[in-house]
Amino acid sequence: MQQSNAYIITFSVILTVVLGLLLSGTAQILGPRQQEAIALDKKKQILGAVISGDEISAMTPQEVNQYYESHIGATVVDINGKEVTEKDGVAVSAENIDVAKNYKLPAEDRLYPVFIYHEEGDDSKVKSYILPLYGAGLWDAIWGYLALDTDMNTVGGITLAHAGETPGLGARITTPEVQARYSGKEIFNESGELVGVQMQKGEGKDYSSEPHKIDGMSGATITGTGVNNMVINYLGHYKAYIESKKSSQAVAAL
Amino acid sequence: MSAETIEKAIEKKPAEAFLSKRRKKLVTDPLVDENPITIQVLGICSALAVTTQLKPTLVMAISVIFVVAMSNFVISLMRNTIPARVRIIVQLAVVATLVTLVSEVLKAFAYDMYKELSVFVGLIITNCIVMGRLEAFALGNKPYDSVLDGLGSALGYSWIILTVAFFRELWGSGSVFGLPVFDTVSGLFGPDFKLATNGLMVSPVGAFIILGLIIWVQRTKTGYVEH
């Protein structure tokens, strides 16, 4: 059965239009729900830095939103730690900043959101500062949120996520087991230098007495290095902000 | 055209039973004797990739069932109008549309699953089972039969990947559908007793081993020999 070229072209055009309409229609209808799902996922990740993953997965979406509203405040700073309220005449809000997009800009032009975890309904009683992280793993992007206690030195917790690390190896950064290793570690050394928290090569060693080292992931050294770089880079970018918070607390303590 | 006269001749026969013997065979054959994974060894890529846990595997299985059955149906409906020279492109367009629909729905209603399955939902497009059934069956058969054929193949695929996922999750993570089986079992034997999980099962290598074992058991039972 040999059809004419005209038939083939007409058929293809009609098929393309029909399928195209179908797909764009679906995207239109489901769009708002997808945006909600993405926003909710982001909130879960942010909360994951300060409360346990089990607690979050036990919550309904409404509860997550509610908890987020009543416990998380946000601000945006630049590389000098100064608060930014608008950029190019447009108001900025921490929730809407795409860290991945900002990552492509030079470090000094980026906007840095800070999420502030506070007592329920009272944003003057800060419990920790949650800083977004973004970097490169072995295969693809990795990102996360690191919570700093109010001493601006102790890591309260971390959530890590990835786009395409090897399952079972680098992808283990998303497991609570690996993330728990960060809790209680310190980012400044005794002389006040920013050293971050470094995941070590090899696995199964005890680093509980070393405040800047944590156990590594066997078979995923490059992902570990990526996480290390990401943590130290972003802590560096937030350094001015961290220092300013530190000094303001020192004043308050006097 | 000759195709039309054949269709008319068939229409004159008494209507075939809704689930006649032949139609049942369409569904049951691919479960064991013509299984796409173990006999035809198609769709291996996703069978290896998504089977570390049962939950994502189940979502993957449902997605594949939907895509194969629906694409078979749509292509079969259009089979007399599809220009032979561009039929592969047409099939691909239909399959890609269906897969995108699945992916969009997952993104809206099961975002966690969407993240976990990530690229593998999209890769259903290249799952050989889908295109294979379109070429081999849907292009030459009526819509209802094609749906049954698609269901059969997809179910054959599904039960295999679910079996693989069951063993991989049990041995690799010590759980079934996220329930901690190993911890519960070892708890019965006192605090010092602990069942170890096998890290190999979490990596794709584990899927190869289990898949090999399934094929071995199945071929021993059915006496299937590759020609």
C-alpha cells in the first residue's frame, strides 16, 4: 500500500497537531498542581535540615505547609551578607529564588536565600539558619540545605539531594544514615577559619572526636568530594552573613 | 482496496465471545511462554534500573501497562490510515505522547515517585516491548485484540520486574514495600541476632543475578530452548 507524498504529509501534520494539542492541554491543566508539588517538595527539603525525615513523611501536605508557615521565615542576602529586598526593580523572596539558576552567575552576583527556623509563630526566637547549597556531584547536579545552629558554627542537620548520582553509591547522600553524620559537626576551626565539614575517603571509621570530618561513602569518593566542595563553597558565599550574625549575637550576649 | 474486503468478510461471521479462547491466549501467552523479559529478553534496561525497591517498580509496571495497552489501541485504530513509509515515526509519536502524559500525571499527583523514577518513565518510549508489540501486532489486528495483546505483554513484563524488585528489596534493603522485614525477623531471635543486607542487591548487578535465576528456573520448568 503506497500512499502519495501529499497524504503522508497531511497525515503527519494532523497527527502532530492533535498530539500537540493533547500534550499542551494536559500541561495547562496539570500545571498548577505540579507547581504545588514542586513547592511542597522544596519545603520538605528545607524542613528536612531541621526535623527528621520520618516526621516529615508522616505529615500530610497541609500539615507540611502549616508547619512551614509557622516555623520558617526567610530572607535574601548578597555575597556581602547584606539583605536584598529587590533586584532590577523586582521584589525578591527567598522561596522564589532558583538556586540552580543563580549558580550559573558569578558568585558575587548571586542572590543567597536564608531560611530561618524559629519557634512556632515567633520569628524572634530563632532556632537555626538554613542555607541552600548547590554544586556538582559525579554525574549531575547535587544540592541541599544545611542548618546552622544559632552559634553559627554547629551544624544542626543537612538534607542532600541529587539529579543523577549512582544508585547505591553516590545516591546514598539522600539517606538519613549519611545525612545524620553531619549533625553536631562544626564549620569553624579553633582559630576561627572557615573549614567546613569534610567527608573522608573510605567508610567505617569513627570521626566522632573530629569536629570537621565525617565518615565517607565507600565507592562514592567523587560524589563525596562534590558534596565537600559544595558545602565549603556555599559556606564561603554565606560567610559574610554568618559573621554578621555571629557578631550581633556576641553583642547581644554582652 | 484488498484490506477492506478482508475486514468485511470477517464482519459477517458471528461475533466472537468477549473473552474467547483465542483472546485469553493473547493475554496469557506473554505471561510465561512468550514472556517479553525472560524469553524475548526485551525491556531489560528498565528492569535493571528501577527494581531496587518494590514501590517505584509497581508505579513503573502500572505506567508500562497503561502505555503498552493504550498505544496498541490507538495504533490499531489508525492502522488502516497510517502511511507505511512513516509508520515507525507515527508509532513513536503516539508512544511518546502517552509516556509524556504518564510523566506529567506522576509529576502532579505523585511528585516523590516522579523524582525517584526520574528518567526511567521517559525511557518507556524506548522500551522495546512497546514498539515491538505495535509492529508485530497492533498494525495488523483489531483494537480490542490489540489492547488484550498489550495487556498480556505488559503484565508479563510487570510480574517479572516485581519479582526481581521483591528479592532485591528483601535482600538488599531488608524490607518489603518499605516494611522492615529483616529487623522484625531478627528481633524475634534476641538483640544479638542480626540479618545482614547484601549491598550487591542494591546495585544493578543484583538485578542481573536475580533475572538470570528467574530465567533459569523458568526455562527448566518449561523446557524452552533458544533456537
